[in-house]
Amino acid sequence: MARVTGVTVAAIARTLRLESQLELALWSHSGRVPFQIWEGIVSAFIPPPLPSDDKRWKIVNGAMRKNGFARHALIETLHAVQSSFGYLDDNAIRFVALSLRVPLSQAYGVATFYHYFSLKPPGKHTLTVCAGTACYIKGADKLIAAAEERLGIVPGHTTADGQVSLMTARCVGACSRAPVMLADGEVTGERTSEQLIEQLERWAVE
Amino acid sequence: MTIEELEQIAESVRRENANFDYEVSVCMDLACASQGSDKLRDALLRSAEASGKKVLVRRTGCMGPCSHGPLVRVDPDKTLYGHVSPGRAQGIVDSLGGEPVAELQCELNEHFDSQMRVVLENAGYIDPEKIDDYIAREGYKALVTVLMEMTPGGVIHRITESGLRGRGGGGYPTGLKWGTVAKAAGDVKYVVCNGDEGDPGAFMDRSVMEGDPHRVIEGMALAAYAVGASKGYIYVRAEYPIAVSRLTMALREARRRGLLGINICNTPFSFDIEIRLGAGAFVCGEETALIASIEGKRGTPRPRPPYPAVSGLWGKPTLINNVETYANIPPIIRNGGKWFSSMGSERSKGTKVFALTGKIANTGLVEVPMGIKLRQIIEVIGGGVPPGHTLKAVQTGGPSGGCIPAEMLDIGVSYDALMAAGSIMGSGGMIVMDDTSCMVNVARFFIEFCMTESCGKCIPCRAGTAQMYTLLTRICTGKGTMDDLALIEDLCVTVKETSLCGLGQTAPNPVLSTLKYFRSEYLEHIANKRCPAGVCHMHAGAEADVFAPAVSQEVVA
């Protein structure tokens, strides 16, 4: 089987006069690229080694491989990192950027642009209070104030002992049950400050 | 797949269902699930099995009146039970064949009678994880029929004839948009579904994606056939994990049935869909920002033209529609454009789904014909504000919309009427506010939202919203002056007219509409340092409000 080595996907896309790598992917999908050439394209790019033996890197790598290490898979890959590690640290962003051949600035830019990505490790537990409009109308500010007072931190931070992170969300879509709170991701509606404190106390005695 | 094969599947589902004497449907949408409807379903399954009766327990999407959840519907009697705890499962199963459980029954006839269900016709009736359930309710019939019998031009003609307008909020005629993409030059075209429901207080798209995912897929496939695309993307918020998993499952099922993939129904038409996750950026609801996000970049908008219909994803002609728009397509194809245009008002055809929330008795998902009086939605369908309080305003369109005062409840809900009232249709969030809400604080809440969500690309939006937020905070803390008010009004015009994209252009709307209808509240805050609703902390030097997170300080600086 003929193998094209030392050639980047972009170069092949250019040779075939295709504007983007995706077009190349679609083109090959349509059966117009001989399988051997496609095989060569895939084997031409060698991604960097995994940062460590941690199995979670394999999940991240898998997400990138699924998308053919295409640059446009940056956000998908960062999602995979965050769901595996809980947050994005510098090492992870650097690894993803190198693997996808994306400038570090772009990878960091994307990681910081989207609110969903966190650059700080989360606490053992995460309490999220929804701050969407319906929750605001139904008094989510009181819930946030109660949590702030109890934990001594403002939203977006983690307690010094690393136990609880307090977050606010921009609507989780359970508006009909406002105000809504998420305890480690589990949605509960029509909450009161007392119920919120109870939850925090349950975590404290664990 | 042929029409006959679809009929066979539908028939087998019907035969299977006919084995059961009763169907017990449990709403498993987020609102009911957050009250333990999964445990309830397990309990119902156990009780049904133990009873020896022939009972089908089914998981469904949103039934509508979430405030009465967890909801259970028993067919064929059409009895709706509300606030059902797992402990009540035995009682419900025992009552089958006898008298219904009176104390759990929901009397919501008025709530349902004024509604008209097109987009939500299946929600609450099918198991969203079973493609056969969807097929049994005429699912994919439109797609197969179109592939066998209609030309792409014919499909576009039918959509144009229906008068359907974009349900994402802008209200651009869908047929016209499809026609532009179809006419655009190029072999490679894309179809994109905007499921980035960033508007806080709205969850229609989530419910459709979770409760009836195949409807969206079928709508997209029809659109792809009409415009000549072979690849589609569904852009969903990462905050909706259930919607993502349901869609993933639905795509797999559709591929398995040969309704997606290469040479669908043995025709030359090939189409497949990929899911892309959003990452919590409101601005990605704007089409050019959404495209940038799918391409793996920061979600910043770019000037239009060129419109995505000509140059969109990877520079190719791209059709972008909202979830609800796609959900409207299959019934239009099945029943004809004239059927659709017979519903609704003069220039707004069909129905609209609203997420009714806030200070109202029946919160939840409602679908009403366009042109219906706002009063009817609030007082009849919504059951009015809770006793002891009076209605103050209805907010539509989220951070891009405005507040409609109680005196104007008799306007009809349509794109044009809402626009004339200083608000917009928006994607369908409808938040009811009573006398405990301070309208200045509401305006400040929305501006704070737009300020943190501004992508920062253009100055009017980035700096303008931050300045407006500072000025509104001054008013809300009793430090505002009449000069501040004048400056706010000035800024509103500047930001509205000079911002790059829809986010900035509409950001001042909540301020403008509250200034128009509730100016006295602003004046009361400034002149008498008093908040009529008692929401704002008026003592001078008051600490920063909890809704002003640390990030806002940085933005202001």
C-alpha cells in the first residue's frame, strides 16, 4: 500500500486544490480520493506523545482522533479535557494545541473566551446557583447571598480547604422550577436559602 | 426505507401498544426529573408488574405544565395527574379500570384548550429514545415522501407558501432563506441547527431536542435536500447534557434505519449530521459567531454581508435555522403550506412555543397560535399571578427584548405587534413579573448579562454596556442623578445603532422599554432615593450586588 510520508494534510489539501482540510475529508468520504492516498494522509501526521500515563489522556486523544486531529475540533477536545480532568490547566492546553497544530494563543484564547471552560481546579463539591432571568425574578440573589455568607467566598471561587466551589450558571433550562440550584450537577428546583444551607451542611459533615 | 416500510414500523408499534390496556406516561423532562420522576417511573413499573394488569409505562418529554410536576398521564382515559410522588404509584396503578385518584388529578382544561400543538404534538406522547415511537406518529413520512416525489424547488415553494418565519427571534422568512442558499453557487453546502439557547429564562429548544429529537433531524434533512447540502451540524449548549445524549442516540437510530447517511431511501441524496457543543457563550446564538464556534474559534461575530447563506461555514453557503424552525418543517411538508398559513395572524403564521415562567401559577411550556392575546396566555393558560400580587410586566425576548406593561396585555402576540410595543418575539422566553420586581433592577440585570456576554470585538457593545451597567448601578444604589439618566438614554441610542451584531444592537432594549413604560420608577430611584418594589438597597455606599460578579469589575476597569 502506497504511503505518503512527511506530507501534511494541509499540503495535500493544497495539492488537490481544496481550500480546507474538511473539504478534503468530505472529498475522500465521497469516494473520489483513492483509499491509499487517504491512508497516507492519515499516517503522515504524528501527534505528540501523551503527557503522562494517566488514562484520561487517552480519552482526550480519542476525542482528537475521532475528529481526524482537525483544527476545528479544538472546542470538542477542550470539552473532553474538562470532562476528564475537571478543568483545563496549562499543560493540557499546550498538549491539545500541539496535537491539533493550533497556535497556543488561539487555544488559550478559546479556553478563556468560553465561560464553560474553567482554568482552575474545582473543589470536591460544586454548588451552582442558576442566575437566569426566571431564577433572578424568583429570588436567586438571596440564595447566592446565603451561600456567600456561609462559605465566605464569592461566586467563581473555591473555599480555602478545597471542599466547595460556588458557581453561578446562565440558565440551565429548568426555569419553570425557579429558583434552581445544582448540587454537584444534580438539578433541584424551588429552593430556599435554608435548603441551600442544609445541602452545604450535608457536605460539611461528610 | 420506503413509505410502506414506515407504515409497517408504525403498524408494529400500534400492534405492540394494543397488547396493553392502559398507557401510563411519565414526564421525564428536566423540571419533572428534578423532582424525582425517574424514581416515580421505577415505582410505576414495579407496581404495574405486580398488579398483573396490562400496563405500558412510558417515559416521555415535556407535557407542559411543569409547575404541577412530576406529571403522569393515563391513557386511554386522558387523566392527568400532578405532584405525583413515587409513593403514589401503587394508588395510580390500582385505580386503572376504576375511578381515577381524585386528589392527584390536575384540572387544567383551560390551560390546554387555548393551546394549539404543532411543534409539541409528540412531546408527552412518545418515548424520545425510540425512533419507532416517532415513526408511529407519522415521523419521517415527510422526508421519505419528499425524496420520492418532490423536487427541492417544490419543498422550498411549500415552505414559502406556509409563511413560516424564523423562530430564533429575528423572524426572517424561512422560505426566502432556503431559496437564497439553494441558489448560492457551490457544490458543498451546510445546514446548521442553532440549538444554542442562550436566552436565560427560555427552554423551548431544550424541551424539543430532549422530547422529540427526531423531529429536528427530519426537519434538517428536509432542509438539506431543499438547499442541496450533504452535511449538517447541530450546535447545542453544553449546559444541556440530556439534549446532547438524546440527539446522539437519535442520530444513531436514524442512521441505523437508513434515514441518514449515504443514498437515503436509495436516492442520490446523502446527508449526515454531527453534533457540536457550545461552551457557554450567549453571543454564539448570533449566526456568524456560531459559525466561528463550529470552526473551533472564539465565537466572535463578523460583519454581514456576506450572509452565511452565501459564505458561511468554511466559506461555503450555509443555512442556519433555529431548533423550533426545523421542528415546524415536517408537519408543513405533511399537511401543506396552506394548512400552516391558516393558523396564526396576518403576517405571523403558525404557532409559537413559549416558556412561561416567573410569577405565574402555571409555569411551563405552552404552544399557542400566533396572534393570540397576551392576556389570554397570562390569565387563562398561565392561570394569572399568584393571589395577593398584581401583574406588573411581561418580559419577552430575553436580554434582547423588552418589558410589556400590564396595561398592554391586549396586544396580539406576533412579530410585528411585539416589535411595535418595544419588545421582540425572541426565541420564546416569557417571564411574568409582579409588583415585587423592580423594573430598574430588571434593566440592570439584563445589561449586566449583555456586558458579561459581550464578546468584546466592537467598542459600542463592549464599552457601552459596561458604562450603562455602571450608570444603572448608581441609580439602583441611590446615587443616580438626572444627568446619569440622560446619559443612559444617549448611550442606548449609540449602542443600538453602532454595534456590530444583534447582541449589541438589541442590548439596550430592556432599558429602553422600561424607560418607556416605567419611567416613574427610575425617577423615584433618583429623586426620592426609594425603590418602590423594595428590591434595591438604597443606602449610599452599598456593597456590590451579588449579580455583579467579580468579572464585571474588571470589565468596567
